Amino acid sequence: MLEERLAPLQRGPLRPGAFSSRLHDERVAMVLGIALGVTFTTCFLTGLISHFAQHPLDLGFLSMPASPASLYRVTQGVHVASGIASIPLLAAKLWTVYPRLFAFPPIENLVHAFERALIPFLTGGAIFMLFTGLLNTARWYPWGFNFTVAHYWTAWIVIGALIVHIGAKLAIVGPALRRAPVKRAPEGQGDGLSRRGLLAAAGTAVAAVTLTTVGQTFRPLKDVARLAPRRPDVGPQGIPVNKSAIGAGVVDAAHDAGWKLEVGGRVARPLSLSLAQLAHLPQHEAHLPIACVEGWSAAARWRGVAVGTLLEIAGAEPGSEVVVHSLQQGGSYSSSRLNVAHARHPDTLLALQINGETLHIDHGYPARLIAPNRPGVQQTKWVARLEVV
Ligand SMILES: Nc1nc2c(c(=O)[nH]1)N[C@H]1C(S)=C(S)[C@@H](COP(=O)(O)O)O[C@H]1N2
Ligand SMILES: [Mo]
């Protein structure tokens, strides 16, 4: 009765059989959905690691350990790679399922209504995450909002919607699967792309975008990183630069012959050391990566004074944390905090050299922080002061 009354409304995309491609198919959608579930979960978890490395909870046991030294390099590389791999998967998935926006009747039951209500959050949020993340790897911030905050909170919305979506789908698809093979779109006439072909194309696209970008952090593939915004070996002294000395407005202060490193705060003996005095303290060498949150990473051999040595000379308490201040005024990365594990790790350096050369000014001359297992944003350049807290 109702259906008869509604029949005249079934026009255009709402009419039965409006979308005839065999590719708008439940099983194809499911395979793509599973792949997306894997890449999104991976991206979400590695993103959480990055978030809490940069915004530590004040819960000691969850604070970022100082080893393995390259852990963050790996998790952040995987974060960016799984995000990039999600882009072709999401495109294929949305194309496969978009006819369902015109499903008729639009709502079948409560679960279905709920599942549909979440779609704008799920797709809008996912597109927002991938788009802003991708532009971030290109260091392009054309919007007015704070990227980190928006990217973090939208991630929770998307992952929440995704969990409910999967739950609803299991409720619908699960029983259907048990009863009979999943409802399949009729094999349309003629040639066109087969379902297998679509999945193969999506898989090929994932492989292609991964192979041509992952070299920004995975060095063996650097020469095929044609789509990567950064090359891990291009920059002064063979290492990329994120913020130049000019950009940070520190050229004069960094070249000032009167530059001194201050060590102060909760210490028994505040220090004020010239570059020559620093160079006369015991030097320590460490092979450590810079792993930028934006997706590139590069390892180098660093040489300088261990922060632990300075803390000892200054008479800091063993359990203290250290805030590292740059000559740079303002800007989100002009200071960073070393947790207890990082502050005392022997490889946490106030580096004066990179790969046997004096630091280039864009790498933080006269002295920069470099520590194991830490996001690049926390490897403060042009250090002026260590404040024990
Ligand atoms: N003072 C200061 N230090 C900084 C930054 C900055 O903007 N200001 N950028 C950080 C970022 S985002 C990264 S990835 C590393 C990069 O170090 P590099 O430029 O020597 O490769 O420096 C970090 N140190
Ligand atoms: Mo960075």
C-alpha cells in the first residue's frame, strides 16, 4: 500500500535499476571496507602514538621511552603511508557504494536509519582526515584552523563512526552471509570492468602511491619517491630542513659570537657556556634519525655534549625533566620538553656537529637538541637555554 503510494517518487536516481554497474556490489564494498578498516586502524593507532608523544599525559608509565631509537621513525612512517594508501581505497569504496545514497525506501529499519545517519560523519570525517593529512605532508596549511587539533579530534569522530558502522554492517551482512551468499549485483551485459578488475585496480593504486611516496622515510626507495613531497637526502649537509634559520628569524642571534648556552632552573650550579667551552666538554656521538611528523625522516651521525653531562655538571636532581628553549622567539616549536627517560639517555645530545661537520645554521647552529625516539618537532634547533624543571 505504502509502496504503491510512494512509487511516483521513484524517479531519476531513485528509480529501480538506476545504477546498473555490477561494480556497485556488496561483496566488492565489503572487501574494500575490510582493507580500509585495516589502513584506518593502523593510521589511527600510529596517530595516537604521535599525538601522545607530542602531548604527553602526565602518567609516567605512558611516557615515550627513549629506545628503540627509531621507533617513532617507524610509527610515523607507517602513519603517513597508511593514510596515503587509504586514499585510493576510499575513492574506490565511495564509488562502489554511492548508489546506496539513493536507496528506496531511504530507511528500512532502526539499525539502517542509524547506520545512514552516521554516513556524513564517516565519509566527511574520513575525507577531511586524508585531505588535511596529505596537505600536511606537503607543508601546506591553507586553512585557518589549527591542523593538529582538528586532525586529532576528527580522528576520534571517524574511528567512533567506523566502529558503529562496522557493528551495523555485521548486524545486516552477518545474517545475510549465513543465509546465502551476499546479495550480488547482476553481472551486467557487455565487457566493462569486472569486480575482480576493480579490486585489482584499487590494489595496484595502493601499491603505486605507496611505492612512490614511502621513500621519503624508507631510504632504499628514495629514488622512486616521485610523488613524495620531500626527499630524505636533499638539504644542507644531505638532510632536509623544515624551518630555515631565516624563517625562524634567528640568523643574527645564531651567529652572535657572544652566544652562550644557559643551563638553569632547578639546578645547584647554573651554567653559562660559550661554544668553545661546550666543545671542550666530553663529546659523545650518536647515530639518530630526525623523524618529522610530516612524513619524511633521515638519519645522521651527531656529535656533541650529552644533556645528561650538562645536568650532572649543573647539579640537577636525577629525576628532573628539562625544557629546551630556542633562540627562536614564538612559534610552536621554539621549545620542547625532555621527559626523564630522554633527559638522562646518553644519546640525548646538545649536538654541535652532524656527519663530522659543524652544524649548518639551518640545522640549528650553534647547538641543537637531538634525542632518540622523538618526533622531529621536538628536536629543537638553535638552543639557547636548558631549563631544569
Ligand atoms: N627552534 C626550532 N626548532 C625546530 C623546528 C622549528 O621550527 N624551530 N622545527 C622542528 C621540526 S618540525 C623538525 S622536523 C626538525 C627538523 O630538523 P632539521 O631542519 O635540522 O632537519 O627540527 C625541529 N626543530
Ligand atoms: Mo617536523
